[in-house]
Amino acid sequence: GAGVSQSPSNKVTEKGKDVELRCDPISGHTALYWYRQSLGQGLEFLIYFQGNSAPDKSGLPSDRFSAERTGGSVSTLTIQRTQQEDSAVYLCASSLDQYNSPLHFGNGTRLTVT
Amino acid sequence: DQQVKQNSPSLSVQEGRISILNCDYTNSMFDYFLWYKKYPAEGPTFLISISSIKDKNEDGRFTVFLNKSAKHLSLHIVPSQPGDSAVYFCAASPGGKLTFGQGTILTVHP
């Protein structure tokens, strides 16, 4: 069956530009998560959604980062005025619900800010 | 404040032998623990999980052990195969978001 799909797979942008990253979760999964992995680092939590609500935004690094989810399905992560330190692999995951269900990850979007 | 720690950045094992990957955590609210495997340019893949009411969970060649008093979990892979070579992440949750360790690079030599 279809897994978590992320687009684009790679994005190169100039410093100061805005970018939008998209995530299509597994159908029927109510919980959706965004993580990022910087070079040589572990997975850093950004935000998660239960349905269209975001109960935990505590991982967003600054107010340049925002995310939304519509129809309980697709989510977009937006980074405004990108900086070089935003360069990382942005991973999306979904799970059946928020209570002790494994997260299933997409292959990520590799963002490079030049 | 790193709540989930994998103190070994890398591990090298001979094919057919046992691989033991370790993970420590500090948050006593964690009650669900998972192991993920990650290949380059791919997202992490779920391997096995364990809830805090158990101390062992087995799935084929993979077994996860949980020692709540020591706040320690481990993943045993036996027998190890070259295709197991990847980065392994442990993760923990109190329900909701997962907190990940830094990962251990496992290399299984033929």
C-alpha cells in the first residue's frame, strides 16, 4: 500500500526565500508529525497534528516556521526567509493515532539553503 | 537536555554473530519505546516496539529488552546479516511525539 509521500525530494533555495514542503500521510492515519535531521544529528521534533489541530508546536525553532494540515490529511511545512542553518532533511511521519502507535516515515525533503 | 541517549556512535559485528544496540533514557514518563532502522536517503523504518508493561518483545531476529529501573533498553539482532548494516535509532514516548536518540551506525561484515 501507499506509504507517506513527501515532495519535493530535494529543494535548493537562496537565503531569504520562502519554501513550502508537502506531506501526504498514509490514508486513515490521524496523527502527523514533522521532524528534521541536520547533518550528523539525530531526529529533532518540530510539530505534530492530531486531525487538523496542532497540540504540540514546541519544536518549531523560530516564528519563521509554520505548518498546517487540512482535511485531516495533507500537511505543509513553511519556512519563511530561509537561513543557512535551516539546511537539513525534513521528515514527515504519520501514525494511526497519537497513543503508542508506531510512526511511519516518508523519505524526507532535503533542503539546502545557499 | 538529551532525554534519549545512544552512547555508541558505531558498532561493527561479524555476520552470523549477535548485534546489541543500547539506549538510555531519563524521562520516567516515557512508557512506549521503539527501534527504527535508517538507510541513506530513506526515512527511518519501524522495526520493533515495547510498552512499559513488558520487559521483552521478540519479532524474528529482533528482540527488544526494557529495564525500567535502569531506564535502559537494548535491541538484539541475531544472527546479524550484512543487510542489517544501517543507522539504528531508539525512540521513546509518553504518548504522542517520539523523542529519538542520536543513532548508532551498525556495520555487519561478511
